[in-house]
Amino acid sequence: MVELRWSEGRRVETVEVGPLATDAAAIDMARRQAGISGTEFRTGVVVA
């Protein structure tokens, strides 16, 4: 699970990543899955 923060608030997305995936890759996958544009995106953190 990845917590995303963007200009309109906060959202938690569940993504499936491999064991070698970086946190940055998981955050980017979650951002795209949520449909949040790069200009609206603020930060993300892997929470589980």
C-alpha cells in the first residue's frame, strides 16, 4: 500500500510490485494507477 499526497488531499492505493522494486517505483505505479498527474503530485510513502 502506498499513501499519496497531492494538491487535492491524500489517498491510499494498493499496488503489486516485485520484491526488488524500489519505493520510488511503487509510488510512481500508485500515482499512475490513481490517475494523479505529475503536476498535482506532492509526495508518496510506502506504508505496507
